[in-house]
Amino acid sequence: MHRVGSAGNTAGSTRPRKEKRFTYVLNDADSKKHCAGINCLAYLNGSAFSRSDYLFSGSRDGTLKRWELNNGDASFSATFESHVDWVNDAIIVGEKLVSCSSDTTLKVWNCFSEGACTRTLRQHSDYVICLAAAEKNSNIVASGGLGGEVFIWDIDAALAPVAKSVDAKEDEVPNGNSRPALTTLCNVNSSSNIASSNGQTHGYSPITAKGHKDSVYALAMNDTGNLLVSGGTEKVVRVWDPRTGSKKMKLRGHTDNIRTLLLDSTGRYCLSGSSDSMIRLWDLGQQRCVHSYAVHTDSVWALATTPSFGHVYSGGRDQSLSLQDDTIWVATTDSSVYGWPAEGRTPQKVFEKGGSFLAGNLSFSRARASLEGSAPVPVYKEPSIVIPGVPAIIQHEIMNNRRHVLTKDTAGSVKLWEITRGAVVEDFGKVSFEDKKKELFEMVSIPAWFTMDARLGCLSVHLDTPQCFSSEIYAVDLNVSGAQEDLKINLAQETLRGLLVHWSKRKQKSSSHSLSNGDSSSGKDVLSKDTPRSRSEVDDGTENHATHVLPSFEFSTVSPPSIITEGSSGGPWRKRITDLDGTEGDLPWWCVDCVTHNRYPKENTKCGFYLHPAEGSPAPNITQGKLSAPRILRIHKVANYVVEKLVLDKPLDGGSDSTFAMGLSSGQSQLSALDSSSRIGLKPWQKLKPCVEILCNNQVLSQEMSLATVRTYIWKKPEDLILHYRVVQSR
């Protein structure tokens, strides 16, 4: 096991450390669409940049997507992929897009790029739920989350070059009260002056607004960035000066969690929506609620307003709103985005009285109501624009062969995936998931070499060493052309080769280029090359071995999977396998060792058992102790072993993959089962080969069963497996 020095242990002892996990996420065939619910929307008016208008959507699938808006239509433009968990909010800050996620980070992107992340900001200790920005001060962004923390960031300062410390992870402080996080060059103190922290310039630390004792769900900032409001589970609206992080006031009135907030451009009026179903209008100058609107029957989770703050749209549970000139964009949990006609610019006269606003639970239809309290009435029953998504996977079952996974999505469609190449092998349509699972049941036993979840709306496969290397399969079962009968394939090793083949090829190309320029290899590579190699590595050759992928492990390049792993500075990162350029130095070392050098932990793949004559059988006893063999060894190999022991004084040597080890009191000796094709030179009487049946629990076993399958489904006991044999006839 890999060991590191124990933190805080001056005696210099070591402690075991769990190795980095390697995860790959299987994307749908249509990667231009979201595959999980939409959590946030952000609209960019492109006229200021002489570009098209864009809508950005952030999803529970961990990605953001950019949609180009033209003539009442929305077309896919780009995917922004780097978060490793749900994207919870996104805002436009000048030409930058800032997003936050349940992975506890903020990420900064160029709105007009092809999706490359500019910088990752780490300061929160828990999920980051909400963001707010000052429209006329494109540098200032506030973030809040479940840790009760509110941070105010100077984005320009946060994007300044960083001088990395020796251990970046130790410098990242979640509470913002001691060492600065390694996100930027300088530290901004409470008076917004540039200063060093403890005489060092390790990085930039955002301003902290301290006061929340529990989760923060909503933030809003006025145009100039001198006023910030926040709300959450404490049921109060807190008002801050974001320039210093100091408290200004606290507004009480809601009786449940505050879910959404809006400030007008001047910072005088604030609208709040709550799980108590109420919308309240606050006059911050008077420090009181001036109106309460009971137009919803359930939680109010979203508010959007016209620039004049004269008309407001509200959405119910699980909604996100973004207002364009003539369209109100609505996100829901079904992975699609809907555009509804907006009346904010030219509302009907009956709704102009008293500064009316439009409201309603958008889960069913958009509705409107006047401030005088009339009941919400649907205005439109169908959206004018739909940006469709892909149904999210909500149920999955790993099949016994440990290569196939059965899934069911929100549309009720049942599919069978082959995870070793990330493809759907069969779409069964809308059928019973349980019935299909029973129909596909196979009596086979393969060790669990991966874990899985569908939190992102798609399948995420997790590999941990050394457990992932515990599963082997015969190459002939994968229809590998020209493979010998006894050739075994390690499922994790071949899957890693398929996932990292682009990385391997580009790394080799880069290394060749460096060597041609007289550069030496990196220290890490030298260590790997100096380590003793296995025979298979020497035989295969490192270069060909790393880039040769079997057909059963070839992943799509049209809709490639993404990998997620821990970075060298402690934070996870995510990238599509086709975007790996060979320079990623923080892939888990055990993955690199497996793919590049053909080295991986050899897990115990043996199965111990006893082999005796069946009751009443005249066959002699041919063994004197416990045998051991590969778990995947087929019963016909055991039968062959018995035959050769009965016909010959001892079995002849065969292939290394069919060996048995007999446990004797004097130690263990290696015996080999003779393959039926290796009977050259036998005497005529020896060629009369008995037909042997193998039994377990008085049940005759199929010749194609493996020892592991027999133990799991026939033997069903914790004790060592006991097999019996009997001679049926000679042939």
C-alpha cells in the first residue's frame, strides 16, 4: 500500500492513505443535450460585444451549455465541462461566465470560448448554491452555500497569475479566516486594499460576510455592487456591505426558508421568495416589508424582473428563470429548457394597475396575477421555444457478468449498457425494469470490480485500487480474434487502456518530440523505468501495449466519456477522454502504471476446493488435499484434470492458465491439467478417455460453469468448496 508521512506525527511514522479514485462518466449519444435537470440559466445580450445573444444553462449533469439565440430559435453552441458535481448557479460578469457547484468550487470561463475553464476558485467548505454579481461592476461576485459562508470575490484579482506553493492543498482554507486560498496572486483585506498575508503572497482571499449560522440559498446584489442581500434556512433577509463584508440590517417576516432574492438597480427595493409560498417586497430604506403577495400555493424558488423592476416573473419549486427582451426562459428538472412569451415589456392594461407583476407556478403553466390579489390565471399553456434534453437515468442494475448495466430513465425507457466501452447495446423501450432484469439474469459469478451511481443523470463508474483489478475473463468470451483458450483479460486494465488511449498516444508523441530536442525524461518517468518490470511488460513492449485497445474496450470518440479524478492540489477535475493531451500529470499513479507499464496489483483470483469421488462411484481417490485454481476456471477443465489423473500416473504439464495447486502436508506442489489436444505420444490404452461428470451438492454441473459460479449459486456455504466426480463412460 502506498504510504505517506502522517500529518502532525513527529515520530516520522507512516499511515496508509487511500489512493486517488478514477471515475469515468458515460455520456449519452447526443452530447449536445443535458441529461439531467437544469438548475440555472444566464442570459447574455451579445449586442455589447457585436455577437449573437446567448443563453447559458447549468445542469445536474455537471456541465454548462451555451445556446445561440436567433430568430426565435436556440441552437447548441458549446459545452463547458469541468465541474464534477451538480452546477447550481451561473452568472454573466462582463465577458466571463462564473458558475458554482456542489463540488464546493466556483469556476470562471470565457463566455465566447469553446468551453475551457479559466480558473477554479476554492474557498467553500460545502456545496456552493448561489451567486450574485454587480451589473455595473463586472469584477465583483458573491457566492453562498450550505456551509453558511458568504464570500465576495474580486474576479480580476482572482484571475491573476498564481505562484504555486509546495503543497497547495494545505494552503486551501475552507473558512476564509486564516491562510488565504491558492486562487490568486494577492490578498484583498476588508478595506479592499491589496496586502500580503503574513508577509507572503501565496494567493487571493475573498472578503467574508460573517453572520449566517446555517445554509445560504439566495443572494442578490445591486448594479453598483455596494449592497448585497442573502437568505436561507434562517428565514431572514440579511443585508451587507459587500465592500467590507459588514452587516447592515436584518429583515424578518418569512416563516420558512428563503429561496430567491432580487434587488432593484438602486438597491432600495428587495423582492424575496420563500418556501412559505409568499413573495415579499421590502423597502430597505424603511427597513420593512411594504407588500406581501400570496399568489403561489407552494414554495417560490425563482424570481426574474424587467430592468425597470416594474414587472416580475416568479417560479415555483425546482424552477430557474432568465428574462430576455421578449422571452422568459424557464428551466425544470426534466433536463429541458422552455421559452415562454414575456409580457414584461408590454403588459395588458388590466395588469398595469398599481405596478402589477406576472407570477405563477411554472411547473404547470405560466400564470399572472395583479397586486390586488386576484387568483393566478394561466396565460399560455405551451412554450414558444423548447430546448430539449435527454431523459436522466433514475434506476440502474449491474448485471452478474460485471460488464453490462441495465438502466431506466425518466421517460421510462429501459436500456442495456456495456460499460467497458461506454455504449448502449440494446434499447428495450418502455418495458418493465424488473421483468427485464429477471429476463437478463445469468448464473455467473464475477467479482465486483467497480462501483457506480447515476447522480449526474448518467452512469458514473468508479474504480479504486486494488479492488478494481480483481476481475478477470477469458479472452474467448470477449470474442478476441486468435486468442488462446486460456488467455485471461483483466477487465479494469483493458478498460483503463481504452479510456486513456488518447492520453497515451499524445504523451508518447510529446515524449518523442522532447527526446528529439535532447530533453531528458521527467523524474517520475525515470522512477517508473528503473522499477523491475514484469515479463509481460518486457514481452509486449511499453509503447504498443499502452496504445493497443481490444474491440470490446473501444470507447466512442463521437460522444466520448469524461474522466474525473483528484488533482495534485487536492481538488477534483473533469475532462473528456478525447481532450486529454498527454500533459495531465495528476492522473492516479496506479492508472499510469497499469496503462503505460503493464503493472497493477495482482489480486487473489484463486478459489480453493476439495475434489473427491462421488458416493457410490468406483473411481479411485486421486487427490490428497485441497486444490486451488483460478476462480474463472471452467468445470470442463476440472473434468479434464480428473480424466488425466485416472488415465495417467500423473497429469502432464499444460498451459500455465490451467494449473492446480494441491495442498499437501509437506507443502504445495504445482500440478497441471492436460488439455485434450496435448495427448501426443500416449499409449493406445491411455487414449481410451473416460467421460467424467463433476458434481456439487449432488447436482451435475454444466461444463461451462466457473468455480466461482459453482461456489456462489450451487455450494452457497462459507466453507471450502467440495466437488465430486464420477465416471459415466469411456470414449
